Amino acid sequence: MERKLLIVSINKDHRFLLNSLVEKKGFEIFAPESIEDSISLLKTSDFDKIVIDYTDYSFLMRILCNKIERRNNIHKCIFLNTEIDPVVAEKVIEHGGQLLDKPYDADQLLAIIKM
């Protein structure tokens, strides 16, 4: 059975890059075009890993992060960031999630995803 990976990014090129990087690593990949669609998927599916391209702390991103936290799934998350909200960073670290600064090393990201 394939593991499920959710890619959350509003950047079409970044979703494509991440999908290409992970597609042959034994994951069923979900890479919706919007944060709203990602939120909907979180309501109906359980993911083994969630990669979040954390580019801005918008209202929808806060909703997404709150849903992940309420489902106790922060430990499944990998936040790719250039600058993350300190409160979110503290929660991610406290609950066993991963922070990976941009630009990130693809091999390092893959190693974290496969954990």
C-alpha cells in the first residue's frame, strides 16, 4: 500500500518540482492547486506526510495549520520556509514536525519525507 503525501503550495512550478522529486518513492501524491483544496483533502484523507511550502501566513494558511494541529498531525509535517511565524515554528518543533529552510537540499528533503 502506497503512503500518502500531501503537497501544499500555491506555486505551480514548485508543486511540479516536488511531485517530480517524490513520484517514484512509493507515495501516492496529492498536490492541489489551492490551499482551499488542501484544506478539503485534510477533512477527507489521512496523510503520512504533509509538505507545506510556507510562503506567507495568510488566513487560509492559518486555517490549514489549525486543522493539522487539531488532528494532531504536526509530526507529519515538513515546513519549507524562508521566514516562518515564530509561534508556528515553536509548535512544529514542539510536536515533532520538521522545518527546512529555503533554498533546501533535495536529498535532505527526500530523506525527511521517507522517514
